[in-house]
Amino acid sequence: MKSTQDIREKFGRFRILVVGRANAGKITLLQRICNSTEKPEIFDRGGNKIDAAVVQGSVSRVYHNIENQLVFRSNRDFIFHHSCGFESGGEVEFTKMKNFVLDRASTTKLKEQIHAIWYCIPMDEYHQAITKSEERFFSECETSNVPVIAVFTKFDALWDDAYGQLKSSGLTRRECSNRAPELAKEIFANAKIWDRLCETQYPPKDFVCVAEMEKDSADCEPLLESTASALGEEAMQMLLISTQRTNMTLCIKYAVEK
């Protein structure tokens, strides 16, 4: 088996495409993954740094240019690509994203390949979790061997709904707080959001629910584990795990399982 160094020399850094509607908490999620509170640095496809402050147009436009590479100084082992939301049905945005996936999934330039896709779906409006954007992505976007993980962000919004239901039943505040996370899981399951995604033409490989990503205590390990499992190929798993040099629990768990 090749060493991590050999794999890095061949494939470069672990590259993830992050997709999802506006205000889905995508950048906040990436900050937590990279243990940072700063905005990412932005590079074009050639690796040239872009100064968002002097680029004509909005900063948002620079972030949402799918070809641009987002890198956090706290963890340069990741490269992220941020897709502009296409919830309004914009054909141009959807076509750009679809072509990007096809190009980066099949390119022979190994260091430019994307290794995973995180599709973020916010739970603060869980009654409308699956919109036409999600339906179109999972029915038309064939991602080849690149696994897609559905990331249900802002899951703590469901905790709040669950707390309200429990409070109305006469429980104490402490009892409501203790039971809310489990009831939130039931609300999520009853909404059959994951079931609907599984019935699509190109369903995601797995799903993860993440909550309170703005807090230092937020737990990203389930997302990393899910992504590693979905990769299948051991070299890619090693490349991902190698990004977590400070996460000894995950590194040890992976090493033991192997």
C-alpha cells in the first residue's frame, strides 16, 4: 500500500464541491471543518490568488464562481469549490455546475479531480427541504464515481421545533431540552426527506445531520466519516483522513479499522 506522502504527490489535496441554496450554512460548515473563523483565501484555477476586495463585482460572486478554489489557512489540505445556488431555476447556473462536475470527475489531471460532493440542505425550513433545485440535481446530475453526501445543515432548528412541541405537552424546560434532540430525529424521519432523495435517479450515497456549526463544540466527525466510507477507494480515504492531523480520534479509528 502506498504511503500518504505518495498519495498526496499523485492526487494533490482533497477537493470537495459544496452545493446548496443560499443561506444553507455552507461557508460556516467549511469553517468548522477547517477549525477556522476566517474567510477562505480564493484562488483561480491556475492557483493565482484573488483579492476579493479589488475584484470588480460582489465578494459573493467571487465565492460562487465554481472554478475558483477556496482554501483556509488553518487547513490547506482541503480545496473547496462553492457552487452558486440555482434555486431560482437559473439554467446558466445549473449548466455551469453540471459541466464542472462532468469535467472534474473525468479529468485525467489527477490533481484537479473532485473527490466528493457535499449537497447542503438547511433544516430551518424542513417542510420545504426538497425544492425543485434538489429534485433537478439528483435527477439530472450524474456524478460518476464521485460520491455525493447530503448534508442537512441547521439541524438545531428542528431541536427548537421539537422543544416547542414538548413544552406544549407540559414538560419542564429541562425535560424539553433533554428530549428535544431525539424528537427532532423523529420529526426528520417522519418528514421522509431522506426517503425522497433515495428515490431519485442519482441518489446521494449517505446523509449527515449537522447542528450548531457556529459553535466551537460543533461535531464534524460524522460528516468526515461518512465521506470516507462513501469514497470506497482506499487511497482516497487515506487522502481525506490525512487532512485531519489534529483529529487523533478519527485517525486512530481509521487506522484500527484498516
